Amino acid sequence: MTDDPIPVLPGQLDVLDALPPERLPDLPGCVRGIVGMTTNAKGRNVYTLQCEECLALETPTHLVLMKTHFHSRGDDRRRLCPDCRVHLFPDCICDHCREDRQSRAKHKEDR
Ligand SMILES: [Zn+2]
Ligand SMILES: [Zn+2]
């Protein structure tokens, strides 16, 4: 178990080119699942989130747009990407899961 703060460097987002092999350490002082932060050209903080199941990284332009959420219900408190949530919790009735299932169903209808 390491508590070393991970350095936040401009080049850190290079990590997005390849899926990390393991769960990255949470950023110190940040909510669980936030594994990186950088500052964009406009001086806004851009956070990197990680799914705790498939380890996919997400870097939303605005934090409110993130899709890699916690469940607001249930016992699984991990941060999960939409694909993992739909896959692992097909019956979950939390807002995020319902939204994810709906957007996926809509996707199928479009085809
Ligand atoms: Zn995932
Ligand atoms: Zn849910």
C-alpha cells in the first residue's frame, strides 16, 4: 500500500494511450476513483477517472459530464464505467444505471 502522491504533470494524460494494467492510486485528497488531474489550456482542472472493474480511464472535459460513476444504491461502492455497470447490475434502479441502460437501448434502436 503506497500513499505516495502521484505527480500531476502535463504529460500525464499520455497514459490514456494504453490501458493501465492495474488500478491506479487515487489522487490524494480526491474522491475515490479519481486517478489523475491536469490543467487544460483554459486553466481548468481536468480529472481522469478510472473504472474499478475494467480499469478503463475516462477524462471528461467537465467533471459533471463523467460517465464513470459510483452507484448511488447497492452494496458495490466501486466507481464503474457505463459498460461495467450495465453488465454487472442489469437490475440496478439507480439513476445512473437507468440512464446507461436507456442510452444503450436507444443506441440499438438507431441501428
Ligand atoms: Zn468498466
Ligand atoms: Zn446503479
